[in-house]
Amino acid sequence: MGIHPKIGITGLPRAGKSAVLQKVVDMIVDERKKELRARNDEVGASKPIVGGMKTRTIIEDGQRVGFECVDMVTGDSAVMAHRNIDSRHRILGFGIDPTALDEVGVNAIRRTMEECEVLVVDEIGKFSVESEEFVEIVREALEEDMPTILTLHKKSRHPLLQDIRRRDDARILEVTPVNRALLPYKIHKLVRETY
């Protein structure tokens, strides 16, 4: 068990989990860049500070039609769920393509474990747990001693999410309309304490 916290951000759909996460990432990156500039540290400047996988909503004509996973360092992306994907895996009307996660998400997490300072996994939930490779790499990443920030589907009963919630080094924080504005600062402080 390492010293770095595993922070889970949870909340109802559209509560603002990803927005809170993005704000925390921006704060960490800005602060780290200032520190490096203050030390004139060119070595650290080339190393990505935050890496991992983000989930992005695909909107067409104002409607949510799918989701893609994005590598936060390289920008590579792949569609993991879409209304038009013909798949035997269908969730909430979306066809699931687990290979998108295997190719982009798994590689993003693996690279982050090797090259970055902070790991982010945005949305461990209904779609992402359809990829067994993704579930495995997240389990592996949780054993790394690095600050880790995850967004977690609130109602999922998947064993991976239950295991994350039960970890001794996990702090699970729920986004609500009341705390949405202040939560990024609280999370940043938790990461900062061990960083």
C-alpha cells in the first residue's frame, strides 16, 4: 500500500464528475509547471505530468449518440460506445466496442504508469468494464504508488468498482450541485499532500 491516494469521484449522471476531474487536472499541471519554472527544471518539463484516459461524449444534432475514449497525452481516440455500433453488447441503447478501450484506454493507462506523475481514468462504469483488458489494467494501475484520480459510475455493482470503493487507500467523493465548485480544490489538496 503506497502513500499516494486513490481518489474516486462519483455522482449521478451529469453531476459534473468529468468537469471536476478536468479542473483538478488543470490545477495540478499549472502548479507543477510553476514549480519546474521556479527551479529552471528542463528535465522534468519534457515528462507529461498527468496522463491516462478521458471519456468524451459524442454529440450529433444536440443529441448524445456515443462516447469515445481519449489518451490524455497523445490525443488518440476511439469510439467505445455509439447508437450506430451493431454489437451484441448493448447498454442504454448504445452498442459497445470493447476493442476501442483495449487499443486506446489500456495503452494510455499503461504508458501513464511508466511515464507520468499522476494517473487519471475518467469513467470507470457501464461501458468501460465491458473490456476485460481495461478492468485488468485498472487493477494493475491501482497497485502502483502514484496519485490516481478516477471517476466512478455511482450505481455500478461491477466487482472492479466495488473493490475500488473498499480499498483502504481510496477516498471516494461525491459530486453534488452544492459542492461541485469547491470539490476540485479539496481533491487537489488531497493529491498535493503526498505529491
